[in-house]
Amino acid sequence: MLGAEHPDTLTAAGNLAASLSDQGKYDEAEKIEREVLAVRKRVLGADHPETLTTAGDLGAPSAASCAAWRGLLSRARRRRSGWEG
């Protein structure tokens, strides 16, 4: 059995966080991703590629949040140009 700090366990937890984010469960996903990042920093160090990848995953916007921002930006542009469509 693999332990909580095993690389495969951390990868699985990161994948779970990504799936939760895709489902719109952002708070739960962020909590898991932060836990993974903390373990990777402690075990591998802050400059290890896996740690940096996890940090990037934590900061990367999801597809859903990007789509929401695009929609808001589009509406703001229409309002600025005087068209509410």
C-alpha cells in the first residue's frame, strides 16, 4: 500500500482536484491542491519540477472560469459600445 506522501498518491490527489474543479467544486479542489503542494514542498523542495507543476496547477484558471470571464468581458464590451444585445 502506498503512503500519503508517495508520488503516485500525490498525483492521484492532484487528478482528483482537477476533476473537482472541472465539476465547479472549486473550494474543495483548491483545498486538495494546497495539501498536495504543501507535501511536495516539504518532501521534494520548493524548486522541484513536481512542486512547481503543482503550484502552477493551483494558480491556473479552469476552463469553466475562463469561459465565465470571457462572457463577462463580452458583456462589458457590448455595454461600453452602447449595445446590450
